[in-house]
Amino acid sequence: MQYDIRLVKLVSGETVMGNFNAETNTLNDVVMIQAVPTVSGGVQLAMLPYGFPYEEEINVKLDAKFFMYEYKKVQEELKNKYLEAKSSIKIAPGGSFGGNDKGGSNIIL
């Protein structure tokens, strides 16, 4: 299965990520991305199912007409965390994922 993972800001102001389907013009299996400040002054990113806390499965579909902005580049680490959350399979460290901690920001689930 081919993935076209996109990070977008919705007209509601939420930042979400999902697998884009060009045929239906929808973002599938949507998760919310939330920035959480840390004590040290940095930021962590939390990835939650879109309907959380009322729904805990990653299965929401959003129409592209609700996109306000699409981020041009998505960090590979963020894409990998999305795939891990969606599939429950851990992706082995390598490339830009795992050993490339630049401090100040982390991705948590």
C-alpha cells in the first residue's frame, strides 16, 4: 500500500496528519497533532486519534475542502510515528529517525 502522508491545518485551527487519497480528495486515518510545552522550554508533539477521547481508533476521514493550509515538508520522524501509531508496528531507527535528537522538541504518543 502506498502512503501519501500529509500534515495540514484545518479551517477549525486544528493541525492533523493522515494518508491523502487523491481519487476521493480526502485525508484518511486522521490523527491530531498537539504541541505540548516542556519544563525545559522546549516542545513535544502529541499524536492522538482525531476523535479522542471519545474515539480511540485511527479511522476518521476528512474532506480536503476543510484544509486551510498544507505543510510543504513533513519530518520523516513524524511520518514514522504516524505509521507506528496507525499500524502498531515499531519502525527501526535509521536515517533521520532515532539518532538525530537536536534537543528542544520530541514526538510522543
